[in-house]
Amino acid sequence: MNIAFIGLGNMGGPMALNLQKAGHKVQAFDLSQAACAKWAEQGLAIAASAADAVLGAEAVISMLPASQHVESLYLGDTGLLAQLASGTLVIDCSTIAAASAQKVARAATARGLPCLDAPVSGGTGGAIAGTLTFMVGGEDAALALARPLLEKMGANIFHAGAAGAGQTAKICNNMLLGILMIGTSEALALGVANGLDPKVLSEIMRRSSGGNWALEKYNPMPGVMDTAPAAKGYAGGFGTDLMLKDLGLAQENAAAVKASTPLGGLARSLYAAHSLGGQGALDFSSVIQILQKR
């Protein structure tokens, strides 16, 4: 297929590259010239603009930071939806508010464009390896069209429900992830403060009832896991400010439906403090820094 891919960050770039490796013709674009240059070196064709990228596209996939970016890209007289031929598949993999995803879906449907919200989990490692988990909201028919593309970028595809349901599933997942990362960081920091070897303690907890994804795949303590951002000065990965955004979305949603999420609220406060401390660009596992003994 001819695919336009908009958004070439730490997640979007590898996803677009995997589609190209699978034999699809990809035209990519990002507002960041540095991101475009980086992925052009990897062999991606870079368009001059988002509008140029979608010329002749049979599918448009986006991976952007927040709701306002997605709405700005797709909606309005100058948005991409107005430029797409009827039947063009639209897949937004960003993590945004469910209400924004529903707004885009309504506008797409009105123009005869099958549309899905399909946020992902699995981190940059999953994006590179093509093993992401997709949480999909939208119609069955749209998912049937999208599945061959999603399968080239991910290993798990879950249909959560109607438009916006993928986003709701994603904010629930990321709220739990933020809570688990803080809990894991607290436990490791406590053990190290008592003189324990963090590698030994991590393995004990990983194989015990405290085991979780952070211990298994994304240990926040430097020197424990060579593949984790903690081993690289917390560079790359999933930024603290992005986690803060997702936790904020979860709290906004919880308030709207009158759900009680006290741990989610505490996690948001801790990430907000970490971001205000100047660490917003670091990987979210760097939150351990505010819990370590000084």
C-alpha cells in the first residue's frame, strides 16, 4: 500500500520503518527537521509537508504527542481529512483524549473515511522490534482494513470497542504503568539505602509477588539492565512529560465519569514534581531520582 506516516519520534520512526521493510511504500513527515533527517538516513522517504505526504495515500497513520496536535493535523478546512480521497484509511496511534479521538472519527466518517484510534504499548524497544500492542477503537470494518498494517508493527491487536475506546484502554494502562514504575522505584531505592545490591533485589522481586513489567523489561535503577533507559542516562524512551500528559488524561477522564483513582492522582503529582525539577525530557523511569537517598 501507499502509506503516509506523520510523526517520526522515538515511536513513530521505527513503526514507519517497519512498514517500509514489509514492502509498503511509505511517505513520512515530521515538523522536526532533525527527526526527518534521522529517518531519511535509515531509508525513509521524507515528504516536504504532511499535505504532500498524503498525496496518493491509501492509508494515513499518525503518531503525535497530544490531542491538540492530532486535531490540528486532521480537522478543519485545511486539515488532512479534507484532502483525502473517500475510502482512505486513517489510523491515529497517538495517545490522546478519547473525546478528541471521537471528534476525529466523526469528521472522518462524514467524509467516507474509515478511521481508528489505535494507541500503542511496548515502548521504543517494541516499536523497533515490531512487537507493539495496539489498543483499537473504531468499527470492525475499519479494523479489518487496518489489521495487515498493524500486524507489521505489532504482535498484539485488541479491539477495545467503538471510537475512543482504544484511548480509554491506553490511559488505564499508562496510569497503571506510572503507578508500577513509582512503586518499583520506591522499593529499589529502599533496598539500596539499606545496602542491598539492586541487581540481586531486582531479581528477587522479579521472581516473587512484586514482579511487574518495570522489573522485567524497564528497570529504573542504573547498572541493573543494559537495555533500559536507566543504562543510558535516561535518554530516549518514553519521556517524563509524556507520562505526565497521560496521567493527566486519566485524571480528567476519572473526574468526568466520577471514578476514584487516588493512586493515579498521586502518581501524577510525583511526575509533575519530577518534571518541574527539570527532568521532563528524561525517560519516565528517571522518576526514581526523586525517591533515592541523597
